[in-house]
Amino acid sequence: MNNSSFDINYLSPTGLIGFWVLLVGFIFTFIMFYFVFFRLNEDDASYKDRKRKNLEREIQKQKIARLYPKGKYY
């Protein structure tokens, strides 16, 4: 059972394969951290959501204009 072509020390953090496994793991971890905590907090509104908000603003402007009408004396 002694296989001399594969040494378990290659998988240690100081070995060649272990170093690359750790490096890829750190990169993957930081990418997932970025997407979970930073990208999800960005406000990416959909087209329908932006349209709904614009419509709400227009309705609000009309309601405010009805409260403060411009008359002859202004």
C-alpha cells in the first residue's frame, strides 16, 4: 500500500497542492462575502419598480398642487 509517487505532505498548507487549495478557498470566500454583503445592499430597482415610483411621485405632485392652487392674486 505504499505509494511513493504521492506524498501526503503535498496537501499540507506548506505543500504545493495545499497552498493552491488554500488560495482558491480564500478567493472563493472573499467573492462570496462580496456578493452576499455588498452587492445585495445595492439598490437595483427593476423597470416596473422604477415606473411605479415615478407614478407615485407624479400623483404626490398632483395632490400637493391641489392643496396649494395658484390663484389670480399670486
